[in-house]
Amino acid sequence: LEEGHTIYLHGNSFGGSICNVISEKVYGEKLFIRTFGSIYISNKSLIPQNIINYMFAGDVAWRKLSIKCPDAVNHIKKVDMKIR
């Protein structure tokens, strides 16, 4: 980031959690994070505008988040999709 590179981090489930923890420790306008079904959503991120956390409505991770991550609902884009 110090050299001006753009960095994209993508993570699913636990990998998404790691991305969210990184967002609490690293600041950079050129750091972009996308997660899907992360079991941890940060509300302490240094770059909240560059993070999008996606989750299926009714995902099992939601039960864990609602207990352990206050205000997580405000940091998630819910995906409604019927599996056929």
C-alpha cells in the first residue's frame, strides 16, 4: 500500500473473518475487501467505505454474528437467492 499498489482481499466464512480483522489493523484508500458468509464482521474497521460483506439471508453464520458482533446488521448486504 505504501508503494501505491491497489490490493483486493476476498474471503469466504473464516477467510472473510481474517479480511475483516485486517481491516481493523490496516488503513489504505487502495485496500478493498469483499467477503461472503464471514463469521466476523468488524465495526472497528479503519476503511469501512471499502468493505462489502455479503451473506445469504438465513445463513448459519448470521446466528453467530448476531451474538458476537454488535451492529453487524449495518455492515452486511443480504443476498436473497433461492437454490433450485
